[in-house]
Amino acid sequence: MKHPSSQAFFAYWDKQRDGAAAPDRSAIEPDALRSLLGDMFVVSCDAPGYPFRFAGTRLNALLGHDLKGEKLTNQFMLEQRRSIEQVLDIVSGDTVAVVAGILATAPNATPVTLELLLLPFAQRPHTPLSATGLLTPLATRVIGPLTSLRLTSWRTVGQQPRRFPPRKLRKFQVIRGLTVYEGSRGDSA
């Protein structure tokens, strides 16, 4: 991750998941992320196109309109929509964090590089599946609205927690000068 906001949000998300694949949605406290809220979003993973349930004010300004209810995939160029949908399917289906490189076009036709962080929430019975993330420009000053979003790269982020079952240790008695090894008896030729 290149952007400090992405690094801070991922570190918080990683801490809140506490060894699980993803944190529960209620574990993410907006007060703890106050400085990041303008770039953040929450999307519904149960509806086609991943519609925004929440979009921060800086993100709305960056893309030039209120995003609530809009589909995240529709923010991308038509030929890119299937690709971004596949990445979102991986985030929600496999419960993994993803960071992606995005290229957009500014009103003066200048290309703008952005970083997209996608973080899943833990699945709960009888509740809609959702994911969160943020979209931030890598340049210090960007004048929006940005259009023609294109996915340039993506990768999974961080180690997936692995919980191993407790090891069972077997203690063997050692009789003076004799060591006992557990195993099967093999026939020798």
C-alpha cells in the first residue's frame, strides 16, 4: 500500500479482526477513523454491481456526485466492470483484503492514479453481506470529478490468520538405554 490512509485503515481493520478472517461490522468504530471517513465507503455485497451503502464526502466530491445507492462497478469504464466485479467477488467470497491500482481521467484530460483498498466484513447469519474500503488519489492535489476509472493492478494484502489446532504431545517412558519410537512395523525383505 502506498497511501498513508490505506495503511492506517488496513492496520485498524487488521487489529479489529483479532485473528479472524475479517472483523464484525460492529467492531469498526467511526470515531476511531474520523480522519479517514471522507475517503471511505461501504458497499452491499448481496446486490448486483455492489451498490454504495455509504460514501464519504471527499469520495463523493472526487467522483462528482452523491454515490449512495449507485453501483461501485458503474464508476468504472464499461469494459472494466467485469474485472472490478471479479475483484469484489474475491473480497467478499474469500474474505480477503485487496489493494488495487486505479487510473482515472481528470476534467482537463490528465490521468490520475488512485489507490483502492477493499476490506471484507465477517459474515453474520440473517444480515446483508457488505465490505468497506477507501479510494484515495496518490497525487497531493486532484481536481474532480474524475471519470473513466480503470483497474490497472490488484493484489491481496496481509497474511490470512491461521488457527492451528492444539498439538497433542505424547510422552514416552525411556528405559535405560532403550528409546521407543512410535510407528508401524514394516516387513523387510
